Amino acid sequence: MLNIENLHVNVGDKAILKGVNLQIKPGEVHTIMGPNGAGKSTLSHVLSGKAGYTVTQGKVTYMGKDLLGMEPELRAREGVFLAFQYPVEIPGVSNIYLMKAALNANRKHQGLDEVDAMDFLTLVKDKIKLLQMDEKFLYRAVNEGFSGGEKKRNEILQAAILEPKLCVLDETDSGLDIDALKIVAKGINSLRTEQRSFLMITHYQRMLDYVKPDFVHVLADGRIVKSGGPELALELEAKGYQWVGGKAA
Amino acid sequence: MSGLQNYKTDYQQIQADLPGQSLAWLQQIRIDAFSVFSDTGFPSLREEEWRYTNISAIEKKLFSPSTNVDSNAIDQAWLDSFCLKDAYTLVIINGRFSKAHSSLKGLPETVTILSMGDALEQNPELVEKYLTKAVANEEHSFVAFNSAWFSDGLFVHVPVKQVLDKPVQLIHLVTQADCLAVSRNILIVEDMAQVEVIETFVGDSNAYLTASVTEIFVEKNADLTLYKMQNEGDKAYHFGGTYVKQAKHSRFKHHNFAFGSLLARNDVHTDLDMASECDLNGLYIGVKRQHIDNHTRIKHMQPHAISKEMYKGILNQRAKGVFQGLVFVAEDAQKTDSVMNNRNLLLSNDAEADAKPQLKIYADDVKCAHGVTVGQLDEKSIFYLKSRAIDEATARNMLTFAFANEMVGKVDNKELHTMLLGQLLQRFSQKSVDEKWL
């Protein structure tokens, strides 16, 4: 599904990613861990098409297409979803309006009719229960005045509605208390299917207690320095990143 | 110079047609006003309060009062599109009251709503008591011009403790080329009374000049909400002045929507007595070469008054927006609580926003805040929307709409809210969304 080959990325003149290789197949859950400054967020930003990054070498293929050549909205329509580390507050645009506009943009891309208001409401009310969110969040401005946990739940709610093929979760666990973490994890688990893949970026092992990955990779100084199964995360937690050659955070 | 001379000469021709000929006190006001105007002409860029707005085009052209009003020629459907159904309505066409288009059905007998012409005939003492008392001719020469030239207007008197059941709408309509439409309005809301007034300005695509001055008296514990919808035609010149005297514990809310005209200048000035409150909201949207100038002045004269102000502007192409806001706090006005904000969104490289917030504070125990921003749409927000499958143009449109809709959202009158929302959606259309979700 996703094939990252020898990806080099600069921010300005500074090399951040220095040859990342990663292959994700349908239905797989991959976790990328690593110390601060390793390039984890850069990787998620480059995959989603955020401006300000220069790819100097390498390529990213998604479903056989050149991902890096696509505009962000096209990536989204093709099924790539980024859950933001810091979801943006958008005063004046209601949550439900954004989600309906997003879903309809996707449907239009797929040659489907737009979903009408009533059907959409039924759908969204069904999904919102999963994230244990109050319906009033639908009518509030996107993320405005939401707590950290509410923002992250809202990201997963959007994923649940857009039904992407590939979810990139950028530190979705950061800033969550243990109850919110469990709810978010439950939401993520409910999205897991045979076909849908995940790339989870995280600092800490604790997320992995609730969302079991198939593979764990350690990103340090712009490269994947170690890959393994879920047990690698536990080992990291015990030994710290210095063990795999990362600098202390 | 010759332009000013043309106005002076023209005044001699039209003077005899103005209302209130038999009232000596009014004639004196007009003579004094004419004299102030004659001495200075229209305000110029040299005056500090007019430095961002060049109105020399008005002087170069001679706008003159209309002579014949053919009310039948009015496109009723067009007029209806601005008319609230649930309101007492007065319509002024080309500067003159049109009885045929107005409706005061069901108005309580205790409440007075008249055209200014009728008020001067039926109740001149009451008009005399208030005319030029909220704003002096010396304020600036456009006010003097208005006092000398006004041909009609709206007179509203709401007696003590009366809560008017429906809003009052004044529709100011211009349909003639080169027309000069000058109206003078007086609103008096007596102690503990409450009323909602809507001033609507519309016109066709000809060049014309509207000059409207509204003097307002909100007495003790009284409550006035005033909406202004400025939807003038796109070649029109518009001057509108709202001058308010607020008594103790009174409340005044103003919502100022400036969407139309080629060049518009709007004054909103209010003087606050003890523990009174004012809430000034504004939204100006300019495109092409539109120029929209908002001038607000809040004077805290006594302690414990509260003033809140939020003006937002959206400027595209070569449009220019001006915000000059003064909050004045007198020495006696301790415990003043005031906040003034102006936010401008520039959608093109050639658009311009000039903002001049001013605080003059002579008391030492007050809370006064102010803020101004001039900027573009937030790139982070645009990226967020794009990452949710929304294309860039739609994302920008959504954010611009949201920026404006904050101000429309403050409109409590349902009918007016729907009308304003419709106008916003015309400018920044939102695809397939239920209104209640906006």
C-alpha cells in the first residue's frame, strides 16, 4: 500500500530525514518510535503534503501512485488520513459542516452522489458514540475550545467518517490522560480492518498497550535504525533510545 | 472651489422645498448649518478624522435633490427583498417619505413613528427638543451639510416603559441618477423602554449621494438595538452618521453591516453616562475599488460604563477599509470597562486596511483593552482543511465565510439574520450545507 524508498527530506538547508525506507501492506499497523528531533513528525507531514519540506532524494509510492506529486486534498481523497499532533482550531466552521464537506469531497472524487444532511446526521451520530463524545461537539466550531483529549477524539471521529485506506496518526497519544487514551485507542481499534493500514507515530510505549502494532520501527537521526515486533517497544521502554543509537532526548 | 459653489448655488434653488419652512428655530438651524458648510466645504484629507478618506469626487460632481418621485416606478420585488415582513416600515425614496410603500399597521397609539416631514408638522416642539442635540453642526461639515439639506427622515418616540412588539425598519431607497438623498432621523427611547430599529440603505446602479444622520437618545434604563444594512448601489457615495446620547444604565447595541457603495463613510459616536453599556459591532466587505471608512468614538463620561467593540473587515481586489476608533475615558469615569477590536482580512495584494485605534484615558482605575490585526487567511487552517479532502479555493471560501459569519451570528432578529446570511452566502457560497450548521 505504502512504499517509502530512501526518503531524504530537508527543512531549509537542514537534512531531517536521511534515507528512510518503509513498506506498509494492507491491514498492517506500523509504529514509529524515536527520540525528539528524530524526524517523526517530518515524516508524517511529508506524507500528508504539508508545505515547507523539500524532498531531496527518494520516493513514496501509495497504491502504485507517486504520493509526493499529489496535492494534500488529492492524497486525502485517495484515502490518506493524517490525524494531527496539534489539531487546528477553526473558529466559525462547525465540526459537522467540515466533516460533511470532507466526506462529500471524497465521494465526489469516487464518482458517488453527495450524502444528504439526514443520512449524514445518522452516520455521524452513530460514529460519535464510539468516541464517547457529546453531540454538541458536532455543532461547535472545529476544535475551538476543545480540551487536548477532545481534539484527539475529534481527529479519530473524522477518520471514522472518512474511512481512509491509510491512517497516519501523529502522536495521537500525546497529551491524553489514561481515560482519554483508552477511548482514543478503542476508536482506533474499531477502525482496524483487513484492508486499512496504520502508521502510528509515538514517543511512548503506553499507546501500544491498547493498540497492538504488527511492526515497530525506531527512527533516530533521520533513519530507521531498528525494526521488529511489538516486543521491540517494550525493550525500548526499558533501555531508552540510546540503546539503538539515538541521542538522549 | 467651483464644485462647492455649485452646491451653494443649488441650495438657493431647492431650499424652499425643504420641510419646516414655517418653523423659525429650524430655519435658524439651517442658516447656521449652511454657514458652517459654506465656510469649510466637504471634509478634506487635511482633517485628521478624514485623512484616509478622500471625498473630493462628491464635490466635483453636483448631486441634487430629486424633484419628482414616481413611486409607481419602484420595483416592488426588489424592495421586498430588503423589507422585513414583521416590522413597522417607513420607506424613503430619493430622499422623500413614501406613504404608499410604508406600513405602520397595528402600531400602539402611545408610540410615535413619523416621517421627519410629518413630525415637523404634527409635533414640532418635540423635534426641536432633540434636533442637533446629539451632534452639533461643528462636528464636521458633513453633519452641517445634512442639517441644511435634509429633506425628510424618520422620527421615532417610544414612551416610558413601552416595549415595542415589532422592530421599526427605515428603508432608504435611491432610484435616480445624480440624486442627493439627505435624511435626518431622530430616535428617542424613553426611560425603561425598549425597541429595535433597522436602517436599510439600498439603491440602483447609478451614481448618487446618500447623506444620513441619525440622532439617538437612549434614556435611563432604556434599551435600543440598531441595525444598519448598507447595501447601496456600486457607484453610490454614502455618508451615514449615528450619534448617540446614553443616559444612566441604558443599553445600546449597534450592528453595522457595510457591503455596498463605491465610497462609504460611517460614523458611530456614543456618549456614555453612569453604568450604561454599548456594544458596537461592524462588518465591512469591500471588493473592486470600494472604499469603506468606519469612524467610531465612545466617550465614557461617568463611572462604571461598559463598552465593547468588534469591527471586522474583508477586503479583496483593490478595496480599501478604514477603521478609526477612539475610546475616551473622562477623569470621572472610574471603573470603566472597555474593549475595542478591529480585525482585517486582506484577500489580495492590492487591498488595503488602515486602522487607527486610539485610547484617551484620564481616569486611573479603568480596564481598557484594544487590538488590531491585519492579515491573510491562516495557512495552518487551510492545510488542515486540505488534509480533509477540501480543495484550496473551497477552503479559503469556508474560512472567509466563517470570519464574516461571526458578526452575522450576533444578529438576534431572525428575519434579518436570514437576510444577512443570504447576502454572505451570495458572496462566499458554501456548498450543500444546512443553514443551521453554519
